[in-house]
Amino acid sequence: MEPSSAEAASTRFLGLTQRSVSEDLGCRRGEFSRKHYGSVELLISSDADGAIQRAGRFRVENGSSGENTDYTPDTWHRTDVHLENPEYHTRWYFRYFLGKVHQNYIGTDAEKNPFFLSVVLSDQNNQRVPQYHSILWRKTGTQKICLPYSPTKTLSVKSILSAMNLEKFEKSPREIFHPEIQKDLLVLEEQEGSVNFKFGVLYAKDGQLTDDEMFSNETGSESFQRFLHLLGDTISLKGWTGYRGGLDIKNDTTGTSSIYTVFQGHEIMFHVSTMLPYSRENKQQVERKRHIGNDIVTIVFQEGEESSPAFKPSMIRSHFTHIFALVRYNKQNDSYRLKIFSEESVPLFGPPLPSPPVFTNHQEFRDFVLVKLINGEKATLETPTFSQKRQRTLDMLIRSLYQDLMPDLHKVNNMLNRRSFSDVLPESPKSTRKKEEARQAEFVRLGQALKLKTTVKGDATANLATTSFCKKEPWESQSFCSNFPHEVVCADSWGQSLLVSTDAGILLIDDGQPSVQVFDKTLQIKQMHVLEALDLLIAQTDKGKDSRLLVFRLSALQKDIETKQIIKSKYDCKENKLERTKGCHLYAINTHHGSELRIVVAIRNKLLLITKKYNPCSSLTSSSLLSSESPVEEFQYIREICLSDPPVLMTLVDGPTGDSDSDSDNMICVAYRHQFDLVNESTGESYRLHHVEANKVNFVAAIDVYEDGEAGLLLCYNYICQYRKVYPFNGGSPLIQPSAYDFHFSWNQVPYAVVCAFPYILAFTTYSIEIRLVVNGNLVHIAVVPDLQLIASRSDIYFKATAAVSGSSDSSSLETCSVSSPPTPTAYEVPECPLSSLEGESSCKSLYKIPLSNLVGRSIERPLKSPLAPKVITTTAPSGSASLPVAHSLPLSRMEIKEIASRTRKELLGLSDEPISKTESAQKQKKVPRRQSDLKPGAVRSTSSDRIMISSSSETYSEGCHLPLPTSSDPNTVANQEESSPSSYPFQLISLYDEDIIDLK
């Protein structure tokens, strides 16, 4: 139940004795469990006589059995169903390079292994954030990073390779000028895996226990036919022009029809056992097994009650199939039950199954199954069986390409190979410049033709972002404070408010209310923690020798605010200084498990351990008594620990005992020089946790996470994020040896801050938020946010960002589709300037919030109550939409898809019914000339917006992008904000097909 306005006002400052839900989530977000993704079991299958036939080790996902499920399935909407490592974010060469002027280099490393480097200066998702996209091609795989663009600083080949930890060469890199190199590099990128998928569908009757019996079913039941209709469309194979998945489309040797669909831009062909050729003479049905047995993923639809013998993967004789999805249909409640079997070597992949894994909403079940199977096949390609084969293929292709190119490179003028990445061309005579411009024009023409050919062939994802327009993502932000004029140093949440340290002093900000000054600008807070349960504010003030650690009572600050006392300055805080903390440059507190508050203060290379004297779980009476005492008197100095160097980062790791009387298992993770160390709080001994093998180290974060109660650390530095499991101290030393649970991944950009909110981990740069999964590091989404500054993340995530305020020009000009040929890139093409410097636009910064309950609460098996009243966009369904059948749409043209996306966006923002003045309409028509087209005759719009199919034979490819929008509880409010205050949105929706307009004149 949502609180009333009176209750909301009374709880603006939370009580001292009751811990807020937001704080509970803040502690919980660092806890995760692999049990959500199943457990490994030995599965044995036997024949009718009980003799063991086959056995295998599979990870079985059947929902979390240990959770107390006190809710009905499908009563809440999941938001953690995502395609992992989506091609739109991972196929960089196709997306950013093809059809654009870029540079390619070839070289050999110190071990004489050839490599290729591709670099392009591009605009990030049309957000006017110029940056370098770089791809390093090696036999071990591809490495991709983004580097910021600076008009005053040039980049060299070696500086980019150094950022990729490639610093020693046998032969220095040379530039490749042949336009045909684009074909070869595209082939290298295609080795990452197909963008289209083929899945097996096997029908099993009740009681069938062998694969021969299952493959011998001529027809399926009525419920099986409904399931097939849910998966996709029935298409005729003869003359089929789409993705065929290995089926015969000329002579009907693999059947006359099959099931096909398009899901989020991926073409999927299903190999259905009852649709493949059946032979009465061949009991083993070799023709059916030839297709389904060679599918990585197979769906098994099993008839019968749950009490009947269940399917086991060991029943199928296949060395190629790694994942089985067992589907059962319950006629009584019209629901589907799902169970996943994954071969033991397959890495973890999401989304995790709900508990219980029962789906009554058929459309959500379809989406969940397809996402799970696509992610599963991608994860299978990382197993040794497939990765080693891919590495051998990649090595062979790179070496062959190297041998073909090196003789020609010796003939090229060596001066051209020394130019920097910031310049498209070096300074050269006009004759040479004209030749280079002609080469660039041919380079672009060939790249555009190759891009079109790849799309028509079906080897590129036709990214349909229409699904994302209708789906609320958990990382979508809410506007918290618009037009915030001050520079933010640090902040922390206080109930539903935000305590912010700015250049104008310390302010208390609440959504929709004027800010309140708490301290004047003489008090400069560099780091702060608001501990509502303990009625404490801990802050590090000033800098250098004058730096101190201060402690305040929240209740006293609240009283001063309510009684409108004189604003305090730093000279009124003498009684709030903690002893021995003069000159501190860093501090850290424990955040998990511990019943005792611990503070570690760093003063140069010394660490001071300070604890709170009293039990934080005190009663209201004792809290009232304590409030009369100075908060400084509640803390006691414990010991001093000396390090070899001043720490750059510190994180406190709680031991598993949770015993406040003993700190023998409590540790401090410190980062300095080129290493992360663990320090024992009780003895002061330090142990090497991780050594960074790099010339330059940029320490980002050391985040304490707890897997099933056991401590672990996410170590983030440079582009790397590495998980290390930390075991309890054993005889004075921790067990920090590498284990099977450790993993690492690379960010696309170097972040300055990382926030963990299971199942997500978010990396913040100055212009983007990169969102990945904690359990496997797989990429989920990248949101481009210019001038981004993370300001608080202990509970809800608050950040400051720039939103463009358009002048006379309309921002929708990005959506204009020109039918003319794109201009030939000039030799001295200047990248787009930052947003704030564009003519006709002014910049302002606002504060936005990502509720932690959205990230954490909706990702676990049961819903958690949010401390904030949820703000959602309510979309009115079009009349008659409820009566639409669950049908699959026919191919639509590119312009029709644009119109559908535009209408969906207007419906989402509540703009569909708003009148537009004639002058305004005329202006829009002048700025955005468009061909208004209706749906083709016979085209059916599906209830699932992702089921829009693209006719790849005639349409070109271009990227669409969906970025999160701040939400509002009233659609009319959203509409008004859209018209009057564009600055209230940190992200802007980018229309489909807004870039890479291809013309082959």
C-alpha cells in the first residue's frame, strides 16, 4: 500500500530505531548466489529393465527450492529478462566501422603472432560524444575498448595498444590502405558466432524414456501444436528466402514446412521433430536426429503429469547438444512449467528461473524461453569444445591474411604509417591529398556495399528496438532535481532525501521540494556516510593537514532544520571532530553483516581502526539517552596499522562469524602501487591478493560482495573487473588462492566508479553507464549519458547529467532520412563538438535517481517493497487491442517499422491524443520530411512488438537504440515535460534507423 502524503511528510527523515527498507536493500545488493542458476547433478538414464544406459553431469535449473514463495506466479512483472552480450553492442566492426572512414593496422607481437588493429572516430549513438572505438584482433579473440576524444591531444598506435596491454612488438604496426581489408575483418568478427539461431524441438509422449521413442512420434498433441504456434510461424520451406537453419529449401528433403520467428532482430528456425521426415523402416529416425542431434539447444515438450517419469538429458544420444529446455503444459491452470539442463562446462547464463518456474502468461513465457535459449547457446560457445575450435579458426584466418598483406605493405610510403589517429590525413601535397580523398571515397563505398550485402544475406541483426520501447527496464532513471546549478563533491541518501556536498555548502534535497541549507560553504565535505539506523552522519572534511573526520547526530541536524536554526559553519563543528584523525585522506566503514560499526581511517600510510562503543541495535529508550551525549564519545580507538604506501582504495570485508567480540576474521582490502592487499584487522599482517601486470594502474574500486554468506571481492582497475573469493583466515593467513569461482571480464571504457546491485554491476564513465551481470560479466546494456557524474550509490543511485535544451533547431533532425547520397568524407573532417558548445543550445545539469529497489528487488525470486512510491508510465491500450489474436506479423518495410516505433513512442509518452497546431505541424514537416506509409495489406501487428519481421531481401540495415527515460506517475505530466522541459530527461530516445544511411550511387 502506498503511503499517504501526510505519512510521506512525516517520514521524510526516517526514525532512529527502525532501519529503512532502502538501507536493507543497500546491504543486500552486495549479496548474490549462484544457486539461482541451478546446481550440478549427476543424471543417469536406464532402460525399461533398469539397466544404466548413459550418465552425465548437468546443471539443473528448476527455480530456487529454498525460497519461501508466498506469492502467486505472474503476479509481478519480471524486469531481468535480457539478451546477454547483444550483437547491437558487441558487433563493433559492423556497427561503427563499415561504411565509414577508419584506419586498420597490422603487426606482430613479441611472440611473432600477427595481430590487426582497427580504429574509428565516431559519435556515440548520435549523442554527440565523439570517441575512438578500437578493436584488437588476435588469435585468442578480440579486445574492444573506447577511448575519449580530445581535440588537443593526439593518439598514437602504441598508446592504444598499450591500453590493451600490448606493448612489445616484433614488428611495429603498419597501416593497411586496401579497401578490401574490410571484407576480411568482417569475416574475423563473424567468428564470434552467428546472429541467427536454430533450436531443436522434440516431442515426447507420457512414458517415453528413450530417444528412439521420442523421435518416432509422427504427430504431436493439440497442446504441442499450440506450443509451436506460440514459438513462431509455420512457413513453407520450398522457396524460403529467410534464414533456413540448415533445412532444404529447394527439394523438400527435410520436410515441407517448419517453425520460424524473428526475436529482437534474431532470426530463429526451429527443427521440429514431428515436421522432419519420418521413416517407418528406420526406427532410429536418422534424418531427424541428424538435425536435432546437431543443435546446441533443444526444447523437449513432454506430455503427462508431473508425477510421471521426467525427461533426463542422458536419454538423448548426442555429443553436440549442451542445453535442454524441458517444457510441460498444465491444462488445469493453462500454464507452462520450465526446467533447464545445461552441460556442466557451460558457463552460467541468465535469466534465472522464477520460483516456482511456472508461467501463466504465455507471451511472457515465450519471451523468457527465447531469451534463455539464445543466452544459453552464446554461453555454450565459450566452452572448451567450441572456444578451442574458434581459436584455431581465428588463428588460421589471421595468419593467412597476414601473409597475403605483408608483401604489399612494403611498397607503401612509410610516412603514411606514422600519422596519428586524430587526423584523417597527414599534411601532404594537393596531388597526394586528392588521391587519398579518392581512396577514402572508394573505401566508404565498398564498406557500405558490404554492409548492405551482409544485411540482405541475413548475417546481421535487424535490430528492432520496438520491444524496448514498451518495456520498462530496471535501470531507467527518474528526475530528482532539475536544473541543479551547483558543483557536487559527494552525497549520500537520507531517507527519501539526498544530502549533497556542493561548492555552495551542504544541501538537503528532496524530490519536488526546495533544497535546505544544512552547512554553509566553509565546511567542505569530501566523503560522507549517512547511517540512519545509528542516527549518525560521518564525514571527511577539508584536505591536506587540515582534513578531519567529523561525526554528527542526524536527529540534531533534523531538529536544526525543522526549527530553522542559523546555518552552521565549520567553526561550529569543533565538538564533532574524532580524535587522532587529523590529516586523513580516506576512510571506509563496514557495510555488511557486522553488528558493530567499524571505521578505518587512512592518514598517509597509517590505518586507524575505530569502532563504536555501543550496540547499534539499541532500543528507543537507550537511543534517546545516547542522543544527549556527544556522538564523538561513542567511538573508541582500537589500534594502528602501518602500510608500506598510502592506500588509494580501502574496503572493509566482514568475517563470516558476525561475532562483535572477535575481529580475527575481519579484513581490510587496500590498493596501492600495482597491487591489492588484504590486511588482518587484529594482527595488522598484510597478504598479497592480486598483482596488476600493467605499466599504469588506474584503481577504480574494490567492492565487497558475499556469495551465500562467504566474502568475495570485485577488484576493478583499468578496463578489468575481477572477482576473487576470499576465504576466512586459517591460522593467521587467509586462503586467497585462485579458485573455480573466480572470474574476470573487461569493460568497454575505463570507469571512474563501479556500483554493484545484484544481478547487475554498473560502470560509470563521463559519458555512459555500462551495465553487466555480476555472475558472468556479460554485457546487458550501454546507456549514453553526456557529462555524467555519479554522486551517491550506497542505497539508491543518484547521478548528475547534462540534458540538451534545444534552441530554434529541432532535435528530431537526427531522424531525417535523406534519399540523396551521403557526402563523401573530406580529408579534414572535424568530429562533432561536445553538446554544450553547439550553437543554439545551452546546457544545464539535473539530478536523476535509479531506485535500487528496481535493480535489486525485481531480480530475485520474490518481489520486495520499494521504500519509494513507484513511478510508472501508464499506457492506455488502443481500443480493440485485447481482441487481437496471438498472431505473427508479416514482413514490414523499413518506413513502416519507423512509423510503428514512432507511434509506440508517442503512446508511451502520452502524446498520441494531443493536438498540434498548424504552424507547429508545418515546421515539423519542413524539418523532418517523411513518407507516410500505411501497413501493407494483410500485415498483422502482433501483441508482441518484437515479432516484427524484416524482409532482408530489399531493406537496408541501420542501428536503433533505446535509452532509459525518467518516469512519471502521470502520463499527462510526462507529455508536458516532453514539450516544456527537455532537460528533465538525461537520455533521449534515438529513433530507428537514424544513422548509417546507405546509398550506392
